[in-house]
Amino acid sequence: MVVVAGPSSVYVDEPGNEGITGTVTLATSHAAIHVWDKHEPAFFQFDIYSCSSFSAHEVLEHVNEFDLVSYEYMYIDRNDQMKVVEHVRS
């Protein structure tokens, strides 16, 4: 994976939307995270688009380092047609 922009992050202090947004753009992929730190508990959304092969479980192993209270993820296959392969709520 070749980084073509970023990584970059910015803190947004707009009331009701306080938190950090970060992105990295890769030659054939991207990742973005949005964290709302004023929520109790804090809340975040993370998006990965990649041509590399990995499982949702591999991603969750890393994300669970944040001691998640709950999570929801959706795995979308965008190769031939955009289709939801897996949608899980804990």
C-alpha cells in the first residue's frame, strides 16, 4: 500500500459534533476514523477500503484494544457488484 495523502487529522469543536477526524489516502485504498469524544461513552466510526485481503476479525482484534462496550460492523464486497457480505452487531 502506497500513501498518497496524509495521514492527517483535525479536531472539530462544533457543539454536538466535538471530536477528531483522521484520514489516510492510499494509492488503491483509504482509511478514515471519526471519534466523538464528548459522548459517554465515546463513540467512533472507522472505514477501511482496501484491495488487500483481511478479515473483519483481524480488524476487530486491533479495534478491541479500545475496550469497546459494543460494536457493529459491515463487510461490503465491492469487487463485481457492491453487496453486503456480513453485518454484525454486538
